[in-house]
Amino acid sequence: MREIKFPENFLWGGATSASQFEGGYTKGGKGLTVSDVLTVGSKNRNRKITWAFPNSDEIQYSDVGGFWGDITVNDEGVIKVFQNEYYPSHNASDFYSRYEEDLALLHELGLKSYRMSISWSRIYPNGDDEIPNQEGLKFYRQIFELCHKYHIKPIVTLEHYDVPLGITVKYGGWKNRRVIDLFVRYAETVITEYKNFVDYWIPFNEINSVTVETFKNAGMLKCNDGDRAQAAYNKFLASALTYKIAKKIRPDFQIGCMVAMTLSYPKTCAPEDQFEALKRCREYDSFLDVLVKGTYPNYKLIEYKQKNIKLNIETKDEEILSQSCVDFIGFSYYTSGVVTKQKVENELHLLGPTNPYLKTNAWGWGIDPLGLRYSLNYLYDRYKKPLFIVENGYGDNDIIENGSIKDNERIDYMKSHLLSVSDAINIDGVNVIGYTPWGIIDCISLGTGEIKKRYGVIYVDVDSEGKGSFSRIKKQSFYWYQNVIKTNGKDL
């Protein structure tokens, strides 16, 4: 008989991010981030950066869409916010005004942990200010005090797709080594400030997207392969230095990393397809090898040599990376992909051709709970570090009927994935320390800025144009997940 069991100290939780959930984009002294100058898009329409020529109020747009895209803003252009344009991050889900209500709901849900992010620009509005913004420090202190009251452990990400816009404008984003010191100073400020409230820290969200989401993740506009590689290297160093500082502040801190994990199956047993799957795995392996092992894999160094990429490396960098490896691996998992060297008609973005063995959601993403178990085994076999599923979930266009939301598809998705987690723990011996499904309260999409692709077990009454009451409604999945947590996963 299948045993469904989770560790007694398992960190049942939920996840959001400042740029997609918080809102209050200029309140409390906060500065602009890269997210604050992005318009709303859709499945078929890219989000755009807004800017203007000097001494002009005429709005200009530049696409922020496809992976690896080079974002073009005129060299003299001024990136700015325009009054008559809609920017989803400005209000998002209005957590800034409603954090007391929301944390009370998460307490009612029974969460043991809450993965959230601090907005760098709420602490240092321009990214390089001389002194931290006290209103910003106070805001997050109030949140952590409430978490402490409710016995909810914060899992805090320091940068989650919201690089301060000042870092982009003044330094060109993460390709500039000077940004390392600015980030580390910010990290030291908040880790010191909240050392008695937070045990788990993650410097960067989905760090492996730094080379593909160059504006959202790294605050970079025009860039080449060398810039992308340098930005990744600079984030590695910043993560390692954050680790060193955190351990000095409190040796028992748990400092992790976080990657976007999308398992890719070969389409056929053709050797070429098998090797394509291996190469896709290496896209996150190359990041985790540096963060967990402290060194680049040989294939990545050879790739850089072939592309004539020369990283800006200083004398003590190797020592810093090798001596500051993370304590745990956090990752996001939503779906799996398919890769092939063959030409196919039905490509689904980077996920590849449709997998005929999987059911799909309304956005065409395959539902693959066994892929999560596979991913857990893969990561644990390779790195032997505790694993934390910090994002997972089912996005859907939820409908209110008679004042309630019946989201059985979300429940089925979460249930099947948690069964796979239980199997990975009990059958495969994988050390999994927690599960924080994404958008536990509805928040805006990173990709399109819309909110209609909802992940939460709590509904937010706002549409993709920012219209609505922002009131909260518990979905059917709220009560299901509440019982899962109460029974420590025994009753799925």
C-alpha cells in the first residue's frame, strides 16, 4: 500500500513576490524597479518598457518578450512611468495595504512558512543610496512581527525580478561588477535588521533566468553573450558574499539558492534527442554546480572559450565561490518539456513540442506530477543537499459562481504533485524540507502582467486592467490545503 507521509517539521507554506503581489509602488519612500516600468501584456502580446526621448512627454515602447531577446531603448531614452499607462506592479494585489488581513488568512490556512521577497528599492530606493529607507525597514519588520505572532517562518528572497531601476540606468544592470557590492550592502542591511525573525534566506529568485530574462532578472537592456555570462558570474559572487556575511551575523542561518527547474524529456530514443535532453539539463546544472559545488563545470568553461567570453575575474573570487556554498536548493517546478533535433510544427515556447502523454491546462502546460518526483531525485542524487520546492502550482482563469470558487483542477494538481513528493521522500529517500505553492494569494503574472492566470487558494477581486475591489475570497482549494496542512499531508 502506498505510504503518504511527510516529515514532522515539514515547512508547508505558500509563496509570493514583492513585484507581483505587494503594490504600493511609490508608498513609504520606495523607488522604481524594472517591474514598475512594464506594461500589461497577454499570451499573444509582449509586455513593454515605457520611455521617452529627453525633454519629451511622448511615450515610447520597447518589447520585453521572448527569451534571449535584445531589448532596444534609444541610447538617449529616459525610462519612466507615464500617467495614462497601466502598470500591473503599481498596485498588484495590494499586499502593501492589506498585509495584516492577508497574514491573518495565511494563519487561518495553517501555513508553517511563507516565502516572500523584500524589494531592494524599498530599502535603498535607487539601489545605491547612502543610507537605508527607514519606512521600508519598518514595513517589513511589521510583516515579520506578524509572522512571528502566527508562528509562520518567513522564507525570504532578496531579489525577485525587481532590480532597482537606478541600477539599470546608472550601472547597466548586473553585468557591472560594481552592483555586487551594492547588493551585498543591501543584503547585510536586511539580514542584520531581521536576524531575529528570519531563518531562511535566498539571495536570488530563479537565478538561472539571468541569461534569458535579461531585463526582468538582471536589469540589462542591450547585451550580448558576454554580458549575460558576466551578469550570472556577478550574481554567483553576490550570493557567495551574502552567504559569508549572513553566517557571521548568525551561524545557524540557512542560506539557499533558487533555480527554475523544467525537466525536459527527449522526444524520441534517437541519440540526437537524448543528447538534446542532456544539454537542457545542463542549463540549470551549470548554475547549481557553481552555487552548490563552488566551481564551473568544464563544459561551460569550454563554451565560454569557444565564444571568446572572458569574465571579469578578480584574485579572491575562486576562494569566495568555493568556500560559500549554499545550505539548501530551492527550485520552481510547474511542468515539463520535450526536446528534439527534429523539426516540429507545434512548438510551445521553450517547453518544446506538445507531450502527447500529458494532460494540459488552459495555457498548454503539461500536468506532470511524476516529473516533480524525477526532478527531486535528479537534484538530490547530484547534489546531496536538502531540497525545497519553493514554487509549484496550477494557473487557471477562476470563475466565481454564487459567491464561491470551485477549483477542483487546482486541488487535483496539488494533490498529484504532493503524492509525488511523498513518494520521493518515502520510497526514494530524498530530503525535502518544504513546499510553498506559488501565488498562494492571487498575484500578477511575471510573463504577461495579467492576473487572470490565477494560482492562489485565495482569490483577489481585481482584473487584468487593475479594476476591482481587491477583496479576498477563499477558494475551495483553501479548505482542502488547510486540511492537508492540519494532517501533515496524511489526508490528501
